[in-house]
Amino acid sequence: MKIRFLYHAEAVAAAGYLTLPVQEIMPAQASVALPILGGHASASAENFRHRNYLKFDRAESHVVGSYSEKDRAHGTLASTTIEGLNIMDVVTCDRIVARITTKHPGDGDPAFIPLGSRFENLRIAGHRIEIDLATDLFAEHDTWSKLNHAHQNKPAVKAELDKLAVARGKDNRMHVTLARLPEPLPGGLSRNGHGIYVPHFGTVYLAEYFASQALHRLLMMHVDLGCAVEGGYGIGGADGDGSPPPSQ
């Protein structure tokens, strides 16, 4: 029997702020949220420019929440696509896709998968950066219990997660980067934690993934500006979860 379910999914193509040379918030672009009863929604933006610092050609976001009789599970999809991204002529990318799907069976742990997320022709400071995303690892360990068990009991998986700069919060949430960065980085670029540091520009963090039992969140690009222009941009955000009402 189908039971009531409280859906949640969000997608945002781009957001950000500046602290120098001005202080301002950039309006979120192609931002969409799923109604609690499910359904579908979308948003888009074209030819956007934030001053002379960030621009893109087109962005489109989608969210879906539905119940599958075939799978006997509630599912959500959150995705956003950004085309023709350019940040200060230092970071460019033809296409960025953030995608998270979830499946909530009636009797079992919810599953979260970021498969389909990707960068197409990413360039940083003129260098093409080939990014291998660890979406395969999280597709294999798609539930919180599987991920926790593998991290604690499978040395190979633990080593892989630790290499992805895993951090565990007090509430047991996990923070990793899905990006397996190339080694060595091209000349002039260096590692800053799990990000790529560009002198006189800032640090570019790729495919940050925040996982917990109830919610998985993906931010495909976070740029921390640290030069004559200070501030930050977030590109390609998607998250999804959901649950039955407390009474159920």
C-alpha cells in the first residue's frame, strides 16, 4: 500500500557573493525546490552575467518526486546543468552537470546516487583539467549503512574515501570531494586541501559531497576568491531526501 511521503529535492545552478571591491549578494540562478507532495518543477536562466566576474550562457534545473508501483519506492531526482561558464577568465567549463537521485523503499535504507554528474572541458588558468569523479564508489555504496560499513570495515574503500579528504562531523555526517584530482597538477597550480589553488585568484573546490543518513548534497564547484576581488561562488548544487511523516 502506498503511504504518504514528504518529498524533498532542490537544485540551484549558481549563487554567490562579493566582499571586495563591493559587498553584494548575487541572486540565485535557476533555483527550484520540489513541493512536499512531490510532482515536478523546473527553472532556467540564460545569458547571465554578475558584473564582470561570472557569466554563463544557459542554466536549467529540474526536480522530480514520485512513487513507483514497480519498485514500491518513493524516488526523487534533482539536477542542474550549466553551459558556457566563465569566472574571471580563469575558470571556464563548457558544461557542468550536477545530478542526485534517491530511492526510499518502504522497508529499508534510502539510497542516494550522484551518477551522471560531470564536468565537460573544464579549464583552470588555461590548463585543461581532467576530473575523474568517484560516483562509481558511491553508486556501489548507495545507502548510509553501506557507506558507513565500507568505511569502517573495508580497507580499500576506507583508503579511497580518506584520499578523497573525508571528514566526519559530530553528527556523523560525511564530507568528501568526489573529484580524483590529477597528479601532478599543471604548472602554476597547487593543492590547497582538496581544492586547486590558483595564485592571485583563489581556490577552486570541485564536486563537494555532503552525506548523512537522511540527506545527500552535492556542490559541483565552489570558488573561494582571494585576490583583488574577494567573495565566493557556488556552481551546480543539488540535493535530495524525503521521509514518511513522523506518525508513520
